[in-house]
Amino acid sequence: MGGGSRHPAPWRPESGNSGRIYFQLVPESKTAKNRVHLDVRVGAAQIEAEQERLIATGATFLYRASQGPHSWVTMADPEGNEFCIT
């Protein structure tokens, strides 16, 4: 991921800092596995609502998974890039 800006410190929601993620458009379509995979923490009580909100904006539900005490929902953006909400 070249050409992006760096946030000066790790983003921590409880610190009051706003996080930033930059996406760079490229002319090529996806041809292989994701080079970056995002995990977005929304909290257990918000996963269902966030999943529905994302579907309404064009995301696709792929599957639910869990390992030990952790669970997540894997989704894909309209171009097929996978990400998880937890």
C-alpha cells in the first residue's frame, strides 16, 4: 500500500482520537486473495445491526465463525474484498 498517509499513533476509540483509513483506487480488478483484511470491532450487541447496515450499502454476507470466546461475521464489499465485523 504505497502513497498513503500514516496516522501518528495507534487509533484507540476510547482515547477520543478519530481513526483514518485511506483507500486508493486502482484500475485493475481483484485477481487474487486480499492483500489487506480489515477486522472492524463494533461490539457483540451491534454485530447484527451493523451487518444489516452494511448489506443495505452493498456488502455481502459470507459466513459466521467463532474460535474460543471470539466470534465474527465475514462479509465482502461489492468488489469481493473480504472483511470481518466483530
